[in-house]
Amino acid sequence: MTRTATGPLALIILDGWDDADANGSSIINRAYTPNYDSLRANFPKTTLTAGADAAAGHLTIGAGRDAETEVSVVADALRTGEFAANEILNHAMKNAAGHGTAVHLVGLLSDSGIHSLPDSLYSLLRMAKRHGLNDVFVHGILDGRDVEPRTADIYIEALEIKMADIGAGRIATLCGRFFAMDTEENWERTARAFTMLVHSEGERAKDPIEAVRGSFLRGISDEFISPIILEDEGGEPVAKVKDGDIVIFFDHRADGMRQLVRSLAAAENGERAGADIICLTEYDRSLGLPVAFHAAPVKGGLAEIMAAFNIENLRISDATRANELANEFTCGFVAENSREHILPAADVLTLESEPEMKSFKIADAAINSIDGGYGAVYFVNMPALASLADGGSESASVEAVQYLDTCLGGVVEKILDMNGTAMVTSSHTASGRVPFHLIDERFRDAELVEEGSLRDIAPTILGVLGLEKPASMTGRDLRRI
């Protein structure tokens, strides 16, 4: 099915773009946004509820309903006690106790909830204590992006207090997420984390807090801290990952862990650790590793419906949103009628040095694709503002908004020139409120439902396409028709 008679449809997702009308302190209100101001003034607009997590937001948009996410599954298991009773995790601990092997716990030390939960690590430490394990080692990845920078020492201190209280665990290594959680196949970064874990390569230190604070004094913030190897009283590494050891990755989000897990589990780098690896959630199905918790599969999402009606569609963004578009937005559904155009992420150490990121290239790719007549539906995701919100300055965020406004204007102009429909929204914001704009000359006077949700976007897209939403979607068409 194509929409050549009425023109293309584009959903433009500006991650982190909040509802400026409802929030006078919004960064949007402090930027110069002539294109966005024109859209607000001339086309229908409403406000939607949204969460603070990009992956959950993309999943909700694509599913057309509030779907179960990995973090919700893990959080529920922690609350109900199912985490402590998990068969996969307990079996691993029992094997380690029976064979006298070490258990290594690897993940992000952060309380943002985006990639990991502190209680996941604490529950694993308690589990190890119950099984009588002595050799339990924590390999902490330092954040500073989803939480305030230069706070890693606080998280390490909190972990040491918790380990002393539980009576299990020692910190063996520390490493910034720049190295350990790369998502863009910069394998030289992942290699630094791999050799830290397996070969104890890195800066030697006796005290983890002093080592991190030493990095701060040298002007290195949390995420960029190079591998640190903790030593015992004899000057030997506290622990390294050896053949036969158990390695449990405790992040619930997949994209940040995928490369590191692959480096340990597969022989892509010419060697492998030889350890038994367990993933808290599904990181990479192709590796066939044991997984402790699975989110329920989502059926009847937008990607599946478009495939059923053979609607050609294209997803466009940069590598920072590859996981959200390929797995969350599509609800894991793969179809020949659906393609991706994923640009490399901005190759910069700090996002503030390039607040535009890849916004203009994403916009150019969208405009060229629309102009070339590929397909009928386009999903254009620009993540620059949300990325800066995780650790950028206000001035850089304002600059990013102004770049995005220019890009938004270009894509919308192309859609309108082709007698099409554009929808503009965001996947998530800290405020929990996002705008939704319906931009189409035919709908200038349309009324939109008030107090909607991200789950209403997919039914609205289907409605504009002239398709009935499936019963699986609990969202509604935002147009009052």
C-alpha cells in the first residue's frame, strides 16, 4: 500500500522536547524557534503524557498501548521477591558455590534507573551471601551522564557501605561508561573494558574512592575514567575474570551492555574469557546466553500492522537511537516493508562541543528520502536535545533546540510541499509532558483530544492512513472525528 494520492506521512520525534506551552521554564521557551512557533500557531496541537525513558517511550509509541518494559519487569521482581527467587540466577550461584568459582557482577553504578537499578546489584549480593559465596566481585561502570557528573565517588561509597552491611562483595575494577558501554561499535573502547576484566590492564589503586577522586582532580569526569584495577594488600589484582567463573551483568537495558557482553561471550576479538555469562535481560539473542528476566512480547504493534497492509516505511536517526528504533519502536517485529537509515553518532568526546549532533544529517536524509518517493511513512528521530539533557549545559541545550528548529522546518516544509501529513512529538521528557502537533493543510481546523498519551500516536497514524486500529491497541485516535 502507498499513499501517493495524499502524500507521505512523517512522525518526527524530537527526544527531550517538552510541552513549552504548559511549562514556562522550558528550554524551548528560551530558544529562538520561528519554525516551531509557526507550527504551534497554525496547526492543531495537544499535550500527551510521557515517561522519562527513551526506550519505554518508543515502545509505547510503537505498541499503541502501555507495554511491559525490561525495567518494569525487573522492578516488579525486586518488589515482589521474585528477583531473589529467580531460577537462572540462583542456579548460577549454586554452581559457583559447588565448584568454588568466583562470581563477577558487572554493571552501571547509578540510581537513574535508565540502565540499571541499585537494588538489582544489592539483591545479587544478598543472593551470593545466602549461597555462602566468598569470592564475589563487583566491576563497577561509572555513570556521570544519566546522573550528575563527578558523583561516582558517592555511588562507590554507598556500594561499599551496602557490601559491608550485607557481608558480601568486593570492588575489583572500575571503568567509565565511555569505554564499557559503547553502543556504536567503537571496539577499541570496548577492548579497554575487556582487557580490564580479563587481563587486569589499567591504573592500579588500593582505594576505589581515592582513585576516582584522583581522576576528578585531573579533570576527568565519571564516564571518561579509564579502567582502574583494585589491588589487594599484596599488590595483586583483587580479581580478574577467569575460565569457569560466573559473570552476571546486572543492567536491565540492552544497548549499553551488548558490545561488552559480546566481547566476553564471542570470539570476535580473537579470544574469549571462557566464563559462564548470565544477562539480567535479553542483550543479544544471537549469543544464546541465559537470561534472567524477559518482558512479555508485544503483538499487534504499529510495525506489524503496516507490514500486514504492505505499507513501506523508513526509520531515520543516528546510532544513539538505533536500539530504540530497531527493537522498541517496532516491538521487535521485523518485516521486509520496513527499513532503517541509521547515521553514525557524532564522533565527539562531549556532546556540548557539538550540540547539533547529527540533526542536520538526519533531516537531510529524511528530506532526500521523502523527495525520492521511498515508501509512504517516515519515522524521523532527532535525539540531540535529550542527549544534552543528560549532562549538557543550558546554553548548549538552547543551541540544540535552535538547530532542531531549523531541521524541523525543513522536513515539515518538504512534507507539506508533497501534500502530506507531519506529526511532531517527543518520546520522553523529564517533565512527563510532551507536545503533539498534527500538521496537514486538510486538518488545520481539526480538534485534538486533550490529555492524551504516547499510546495514542499509533492509532492516530493508522487513522490518517485510513486503517482501523487493532484491538491490541488501547490508545485512541487523537483527532475528534
